[in-house]
Amino acid sequence: MPLLEDLTVYEDGDRYDVYDHSFPDEDAAIGRGRPLGAITITPEGEYVPTGIGAVYEYIAPARTLDEALSAFVG
């Protein structure tokens, strides 16, 4: 389970890509680490976490990025 401080988040419009930089990935871009998934913002303003790392419970509907990130850190 990664810790919050192990995550790196990159914003691209309505999408946030989430990486675990404490776990290097040989195929990842330098500094990005292992890809865990993404958080997308719906038209209703809900933050929806998806991907292999989004395995923990979180407050749904998530209304902030921090609430959605809890799906990646437990």
C-alpha cells in the first residue's frame, strides 16, 4: 500500500494521472514511477478514481481530489 507522500499526480485538464514514485517502473518516464491509475472529473463535479491502484474505499461521491486520492492509499 503506497503512502500519500509516495504518490505523484499529474493534471491534464479533467484528468489526474496517479503514480507511485516509491516503486520505480522501468518503462515509466523518469520521475513518474509505477502508474496506479487516474482520477477523472465528471460534468457533475465528481472525482472518480480508476485503475489498478484504486482498490481502497473512499468517500463517494468524491468532491475533491484529496477524497479521490484516498482510493489509492487506503
